[in-house]
Amino acid sequence: MERMRWIDRRGRWPVVVALFAALLLVACGPGRTENRSSAAGEDAALRVVVSLPVFISMVEAVGGERVDVTALVPPGADPHTYQPTPADAKAVADADLIFVNGAGLEEWLRGLIESAGGQQVPVYELAQGLTTIEEEDHGHEHPEGNPHLWLDPTYAIAYVRQIEQRLSEHDPGGADHYRTNADGYVAEIEAFDTWAQEQIATIPPEQRTLVTYHDAFPYFAAHYGLELVGVVVPSPGREPSPRDLARLVDEIRAQEVPVLFVEPQFNPRLAERLAQEAGITTQVLYSETPPEGGGYLELMRTNVEHVVEGLR
């Protein structure tokens, strides 16, 4: 069975993570099984861990009652700078399988998975095999390309199909169930995308411009025919220089961009100050965490509504 492997480029794991993960392994014991039927009886749900909250609804849509899904990054947290906790190590150690985005997004998770899960827990990259957009800032933390592929519905469908495949491999008895659910969810994504294309088409072509807080939306922009003019923070955790901000303000004014799109997991002060200097408003887009009580489709629908509201 194919398994994703991470190599620690630094040659070592974070010491604190390795220590508490090792302690948890002693406490939890091996206890992991190869498939659903041998885990705790035929009715036991697969214990699935995902890296980001946005993937919960995808796995639940495919797995239904046959899965129990937990996200490591809590809602509203920044996955680029998130620090794992002992509870995360226990979730990894207890998991039957793990889904991560990959493409360099969850670098903080490598040591946690290797130390807490070892070689017993299979880890799958949802972005594996998909073509990424190269990032212009070569000093960015994602040398494999921009990792936010799920914000393009076409790639989201590829994620769903891989989830279906991996769940079926671990629970062959549920393969028909997973296929039926995946087919239905893909149809929902396709119906949403048709609606979204119609909504974006109501924005005058010359006004289809985006300025976002961080570089999470190139796939969204490319799919819906929007021009990504610039980002405030190319790399989360690394503030732009005054010169970079001044250049972005000039670009906003030159292209008459009416709104700066921010994300709720980031401190809004810098974006609000820049928007005030440029004389524009702010609006929210979601990337890793859906709006409260929602899932992937609610996240995407809200984003489209906010883009149309801000640019039309």
C-alpha cells in the first residue's frame, strides 16, 4: 500500500514533539490494526485524522457513519505556524489513517507523525500528483509550489476521489458505500461550481481583481478568471517591509482595486492599516477553516458571495 513519507531536511525532529510523542507511545501501546474489520469488530468506525478543518467535511461526506474524523489544526488557527500539542500526538498514535494536504503545507507535522505514529500509521497526501502553481517568492516556505489546491473545485474533486480510494483500501467492505457517497459529493461540488461561475460572470471583467492577505488564492483566482494583483504577506509569520507595502498600495490604486480580502485566522491590524492607506474596504475570505458550522462547500460558497459583493 502506497504511503507518504516525509524527510526531515534538518536531520532531526523538534525535541519537544519527539519527547511527548514517545511518552504517548508507551502509554498507548501499538494497538493499531490493518483494516476496519480487525480493529474492533465490523461496526467500528475508521479513526481518521486530517491536518486541516476544511478536510473534515470531505472525509465525512465520503465516509458517513463508517468514519470518525479529527482535525489536528483547530478552527481559526494558522496551519503555517501551528505548534502541535500532546493531544495531537495521541490522535496520531490512535489513528487508522491520516490525510494531509501535502505540497509542503504541513511541515510542522513531519516530526509528529514519524515519532507518534512511526511506520504503523499510513499517511496520504491529498495533493499528490496534482500540478501546483510555482510561487514567485523563491524564499517562500513552500518550494514545492503553492499548496492551497482545494480552493479550485476541480482539485477538490481529486481530493474526494483519493479519500474514496484510501477509505476503500482500509475498509473493503464499505467500498460501495464510499463510492456512492463520493459520487454524490462530487455532483454537489460540480453543481456549486456551475453556480459559482454564473455568479463570478456578473462582475464586470475589468473589476475581476483580487488582493488577499496571504497567498492562498491563486487556484481560486485562476479557476474563476480573476486576476491576483498582490498579497500583503507572501509568507505567514514574516511581515512585509514598508517598501513592499508601499508598492502594494501603489498597485491597488493604479488598478483601482476596491477591496482587500483578509482571513480570520490572521491578525487584521496590518491589513486594516494598509486598506485605510489605500482608501479601500476589507472583506473576509476563508481558506483552511470553514465558516462556523459549515464545511468545504459552505467555505467556497461564502468566498464566492464575498468576492461578488466586494468587486461588483
